[in-house]
Amino acid sequence: MTRTDWTVKQPVLKKSVTHVVKLYDPRQWREKGLWWTLGLFAITYVIIVLVLGIIWSRSPGHFDVYENALNFANGDANKIVVGSVTAATTIQIGETLLHKNGGYLINDKTPPGVYLDNIPNWEFGALTELRDLAYSLRNEFSRAQSQSAEDKDLEIAQPQLNYNSDSWILPSTESEYNKGIKALRRYAERLADDRALDGQFFARADNLVMYLQVVEKRLGNLAQRLSYAAGQDQLNTTLAGDPSARQSTPVPAQVHNQTPWGEIDDVFFEARGYTWALLHTLESIEIDFDAVLKDKNAVVSLRQIIRELKNTQDSIWSPMILNGTGFGAMANHSLVMASYVSRANAAIAELRALLRQG
């Protein structure tokens, strides 16, 4: 090889050597390994979050209210007295909210809970019924008359369960609700003890009517909001039937109500959560108010309400809540739910009328 040839090939050889050195440079491989590790970690994290999101989005199923009460009494049927099933059901609804798959999600600030909206709305619906039931236990079912003293534990439980639903720290919602559930447990335990004046549940028709009046208004509200999914023109009937009635602010004679597109599934799952909790409550009432219902010939009426509520818990086969219009080709899940809720609401009104009769 001539000197001229060597001079020409020298830059090429230098580039090849430099490439080989870089190829086997440990620092470069460590850098690549770091990026591969970070990428693999990110992909794994996303997959785990997505899978957990799917699992956590499954709403809880039905439970047997009598078996639940029997478990609370440690299998001793003699400790199941009037009110035991309703009290145990109240506790179980609260425990389900806190300890189902994913736990309590309304106040979550991290994935996957932070991006889920269906199950938190389901939770809020169930929480609404839990609060109504705790209020009725404190002010209706546990008191013989308006002048009687409140139960010491229900006096704690009811305000604890009304604590802010989305507080995540200092104190967290879960910690406050746990205090309320513990107070409910103490009340349920005192129902079955031998002390006559320590913890009572009065299964009377007038107490049940007061509770059902609240339920009727809740169901009416949900039925209206569900029907707004497809859009609805309504005449103003707020003052109908009373010529002397007045209201604070004038409103148009006709209004158009329509749920925003992004909130349609929120209302649907809130209704599904409320009816889930109400279903179990009414099944408990059927047991604890058995004598009252038979005396008023109202057992069948209550069972029909329970049947309508069971329809609201049917499996959802669509991957999303559809919002078809009227008699169009696409289904409207909100209107189907509104139909079940409205029928249950009408049956509640009839049941209240039966209970008022002598």
C-alpha cells in the first residue's frame, strides 16, 4: 500500500474504530437500558391502571338481607329481633361503599379512581339512600313519639354519614363514615340485648309512611332527571291547584330541559346506585314490618316495588350508556331506567295510601 492510499483510507478507518468504540461503550448501554426500563415501567403501569379501572367499575351485586343479619348476629337467629334486619342492612350498605372493589372512589385523586366517573356516581346514589335511611332510623324508627329521646348512637351515626362525600384528607371521608358505621353497629347490638330501654326499633305504619314519603320524592327526582336525557319540553305546573299560591321568582310558562351529553351516564349510574341501596332497604322492611304490612294487606304492593327495583339492576350489555331518541333505532338506557323508577315511584305512593288506611 502506497503512502497516498493510506492517507486516503485513514479517515475511513478512524470512523470505523470510533463506531466500534461507541457500540461497546458501557455508558451507552447503561443509558439505553435506563430508557428501556422506564418505557417498560410506563407501559406496565398503564396496563395495570386500565385493568384496575375495568375491575373497579363493576358495581356490587345483590346480597341476602336476612343472611346478612344472621351473620351480624353470629349465626344466632334468637338475636334477630324487630329492626335487626334493617339495621344490619344499613351497616352493610355503608360497608359496601367503603370496601367494595377499589374501595370508596368519589374522593380519589390518583389513577384509576380519578378518571372513573360511573362508579363514583353509583356511590353517590347509594350514599343518598344510606343517608335517608340513617335519618329515618334516628328520627322515626327508633323513637316511639315526637317527645321521646333520640338514640345515643344514631345521634352520632346520622351526622357522620352526612360528612362531605369527597374529602380525601384531614379528615378523610372514609374515616368519618367509619365512625358512623361503628355507631350503627353499637345500635344494632343494643337492639338484641336484654335491656328493655336500651336501643329500640318501632315497626309502626306511621313511621314507615314518613320514610316512604322521602323515598317517593327521591324516585320522582331521579325519574325526571333520567327523562331529560332525550330532551323534554315541560309546562310550568308548580302552582297548579292553588289559586293563592305564589313563588319567589317568576319562571317561563314552558321550559326545555335536557341533560348535557357528558352527564347522561352520570345520572344513570346515580339512579342505579340509589335503587340498589333502596332495593335492599325495602327487602329489610318487608321482614321487620311484616305484621304491619299484613295488617294493611300491603305485602303484595311492597313486593311489586321490590320487583321493579330489581329490574333496575339488570346487566348492562352495552359498553356505554346509549342515548337514542324517542322511537329511533338506537336504545335509550336512561328512558328505560326512568320507566322502572317511575313505576316504583307510583307503587310507593299507593303503598303509602294503604298504610294510612285504618
